[in-house]
Amino acid sequence: MFLRFMETPYTKMTGYQHPGFEDEAGSNDSANQRIVLDVKNANKMNRGYVCRCLGPCGKQTLQHKPSDGLCPTCGSYCAPATFASRRQTRELAEKCWTVVDSNSLAHAIRELGLVPMAVVGDLESDLHKIARGRNDDYRRSHLFAHRHIVDRPGLANGDLKSMGALSRALRRDTTVPKFVRAPDRQSPGVIGLLVEAELEFRANRRQLRGLSMRSKLYRYLHPTLGLTYGPITVEIDGEYEDLPVELKTVSTFDALVSNQRKIRAMIMQLAGQAIAKNVDEGVLIIAEREGSRLTAIRIGNLRQYHCNNVARWIAELGINTESTDTMHKDWIGNHNQTSFTAETQEGTIC
């Protein structure tokens, strides 16, 4: 069985939530003062230009729109963002999820040759905390979705989630990315990114025991692709006990369980993050967009699963490359597996 406990009810009060609210203000006066200050800060933050640098800077807020779409710090291209509407902000702030078991998903993962493990203890407690809603629905600076990037230079972790994605990435011959026009705020893709941003925001402002949702960027040499295709860029949503955490949203759990292709793509992304951190396990957190269920699964044997798939794909695509597992370990030692912590207007990535 996974995640046995139901969500703990809580009471909304002016300025804080009980139990376990991150600040637990001592009086209504101090809470009201903090709310007024937070509104001013939020309005000030919203006047900035929110974008996502494709280089080491990650998600950030600039004072002005970058010249020629280039990051003023590192010179990489920046993807613009779309903010949530006021109605979406209110709905996401008030939304509560129920932490549930995921036996059907665990069964699907086990059939892929992976090892699903129970999520208990501190991580289970942390899931209940981020599942609770919040009453400060004026905060919206963290609720944004970056535009979809087409033809980005180099290989990213998302290029290794399927054979089709890898094939398209290896055929790219451009170094200038394209950004799809501003997406519809009501599209499933945008709503999914907003849900992820809301859950990450709650995780970063509440007192959690072990789960961290502070995003980091890594660059690593893939043990199968090696130096031929250069370092792979991977973004990790968070960490738990030094394991990567990937946060995903789906319309409903029932739709996910019947979609093996989507499950495999999720696991390939999590496995790439595990390789980047030189571990063999990771945590997958999944939230419903149309429903109210939230679950998590700890998965083992990720490295072998990922490398076997990539090796099979490059063989089918007719790509000649040699396994460079030893070279990968040496490169990690020499470069200390350089990571970049991307920061936003709240101090950490959302």
C-alpha cells in the first residue's frame, strides 16, 4: 500500500493557517501588516519581466525586457512567460488536493522493470502540507508559464524521453531557438504549469521535513551518448534525501494509467535527473488538474532503464556511438558535476 493517510483538515484564519502554517503569526495586527506588505511586494514583482534563460540563469525576473531576447547576465536566449489570470490565481490558491495511494500506477511502473517503493514518513507528511490550500489569493507573482521552446540548441533531458524526441533533437541544425506565440491560458499545458508552480510555491514557503522544491539545472555527460553530443542539460524540480523529484500534472489518474507512453516519458525524464545526480532512484509526484488527487512514488533502477532505452533507440536510428560510462564518472569528478540554482523574484525557483 502507498500513502495510507487522508488529508488533515485545517482552519483558515486571517494571516495564517492552522495547523502547520509556515509563519503562525502571533496576532491579527501583525498578520494584517504582513498582508499589506506582501500585496505591495507582489505588485512590485509583477511589474518585472519574467522569463526563462536557456543558460545557467534559469527562471528569473528582469527589470526590463531583454534586448534581442538575450539574457543580460549570460547572453543566452530567454523565453517569455504568461501569467495566470486573477480568476486562475484565486482558484489555484484555494484548491486542495487529497493525498491518495497509487497502486495502479505502481503496478504499471513495476511492469516496466522498475522498482516502485512506498512513500511514508517525512515525505508523506510533506505531501499533506502542500496539498492544503491557502487564503492569500492575492499572490500571483509565482503563477506563470513559459512559452514552449522549439529548436533549442544542444540536447536537453526532454529530448531523451522518447525515440521520436531524440531523433528530432539529433536532426536539429540550428542554434537559434524559437518561442511559440503566447499560449491560451486555458490550455491543458498552461494549466499544468500553473498547478506545478502553485505546488512548488507552497512547498517553498511551508516548513517541510525533507521535501525541497527548489529547482536546479545540471549539465552532465550521458553514459551512452558520451562526448559526441556534448553535455545534457537537465532541470530538476526538487530533491528529497538527495534524490531528484519530478513534479507532473495529469488530467486524471485514470487517464494516466491507461497511457503507457506518457508514463514511460515521465520516468525517462526522472531517470535522466537521477543520472545527472549520480543516483539510481527518484521521486515522482503527480497531481490532477481536473480532479483533486495527489500522489507520489519513489522509483528505483532508473539508471539501467534509461540507458537501455537510449541504447536501443540509437541502434534503431543507426547512430554510431560508444558507451562512455567511465568517461562520465571521470567528467563528474573533474567538473564536480557543476549545477546552477535558478532564482526568481521569491528567492527560489517557482
